[in-house]
Amino acid sequence: MANTFKANLRANIITSGNTVYTCPSATQSTLIGLSLANKSSGTVTANAYITRSSVDYALICMAPILSGSSLIVVGAEQKVVLEANDILKVVASANGSVDCVASLLEIT
């Protein structure tokens, strides 16, 4: 088994589903960090979810992020396991207002 750390970065998240990461086939991944940063001048909200077999499972819904601040969706003791073909997506309430950093450990 090979373990590989990944950092997936997405700038300017928009109001429709932004794919941040897709777990490759024959792989399991551990989401060890998910941070969302508001770079706009006003408060925005954000959603993060995992899509598995065309069903969305929420990690966080309509979470407010103040201007100039960030939200740690996954971190510290919390980890999330992704199975093969799971998709991590993020949505913001205003186009281009949020950047996303996802840290993962892929196990193949």
C-alpha cells in the first residue's frame, strides 16, 4: 500500500458545485483538512459536501464566513474517509468570494 499526501487548492469558488477533489478508483482517501477563506468585503455562506453515487452528503451547510476570515470545516481531531469515486465539492453564496484548501492522504 502506498500513502501519498495531496493538497488540492481551488480559488474563486462559485455558486454551483465546485469539484475540489475526486477520489481515484481503487483508492481510499482521508480528508485531514478542509479550509475555506472569505476574500470578499462582506459575509458569505458556504456549503461543503461529498457526492457518492449521485447523492450529496453535507459536511457543512450555509455556514457564515466573515469578511477576511476563514472556516475550518475539517481539521484537528476530525477526519473524513472518502471511498473510491467520492467527490468533494464546495459552494459559496457569492461567485469568486471563497478560496478552498483541502489536505488529503491517499491510500492505494
